[in-house]
Amino acid sequence: MNKKKVLLHVGCGQKNINQTPFNKDNWKEIRLDIDKGNNPDILNSITNMIDIKTGSIDAVYSSHNIEHLYTHEVRIALKEFNRVLKKEGFALITCPDLLSTCKLIAEDKLTESAYISPIGPITPLDILYGHRECISKGNQFMAHKTGFTKKTISDSLIKAGFIKVATKARSIYFDLWAIGKKENISKEKLLQLAKDYFP
């Protein structure tokens, strides 16, 4: 039997590997979060993953985390993702898409429902600044401090040291997906990786 690859699931919240694009492969999950209420395996910020050994991880999965950082912290976090990955490793990131969100704002739909999530209706205002109801109940970790488009998420990954990047914007879901590879792989291999892990 093949040895399991190691997935570092950062900012995991209450989710586990079964709710990620890694649920179909041979992965061992390590859950990392800044909120001890989510019972992570490792309690750390994504800007300082001091407990994760350099070059020890096969993939980093970050779902709706980086928008919770200040802009200047994004490169720090992405460099941490790069640091902990093995040479052949990759980061898979998803976050809100500001381009599709701003189209609704331009139509003066700031507080109208953009879509229905498991925690209820989500408005463009929630996408921009964080889920208001969660924040109002005291969960300050839910506040958003920056945002991205396909161009800026790609640029951020390159500046953090990733060699190859693929991105996808899903305007009907108001989200972005990005893969960052540490090694210089062919376009065909990058597109296959994106096909395997993008929704």
C-alpha cells in the first residue's frame, strides 16, 4: 500500500478532509487553526506555522482564510505555505472573488442575498467584510481584511515564491481557486492538477 501523502488543512474551522477536494485520494490530514474552539491538531496562525517542519508537507489546503489577513500579512502566510511544502508539493487556495462581488455592488445590491450558504444568506457586504452575524456574536476571526481577484491571487503566489500558478474564478459562486506549485512543471501537468482539485 502506498504511503499516505500529508495534507495540511489550514484555517480548517469545523471542517475535515471529507469536506475538501482531497477527500478522494490517499491523504493524511493535519488540521491547523488559530481558533482552539475548532479543535485543530495544531493551534497556530497561518502567518507563523512554527510547529510545522520545513519541507514536510505534500499539500496545503486553505479555504477562505487569506481574506482574513491584513494585506501585508498575505505574503507572509503564502511564504509559510511555500516553506512547509516538499519540493514537489502544492498549495490549493480558495477565497472570495471581488470582481463578481463588485458587479453586484455596482447594481446596488450590497445587502441583498448573493447566495445561500449552510449558515444562511450571504450578501456582497458579507463577502467583502466577513459574515456579519458571526462577527456580531463575537467571532472576530470571521472579519475580512483584504480581498482578491484572479490577477492579484496569482501575483501574490508568485511573489511568495511559487513557480507555477493556475487560477479559476467561479462568478456564480463568487469564489476564486488557485494552485501554486513549488517546482517548474509543464503547463499540461499544471492544468491536470487544476482539473484534479478545482471544483
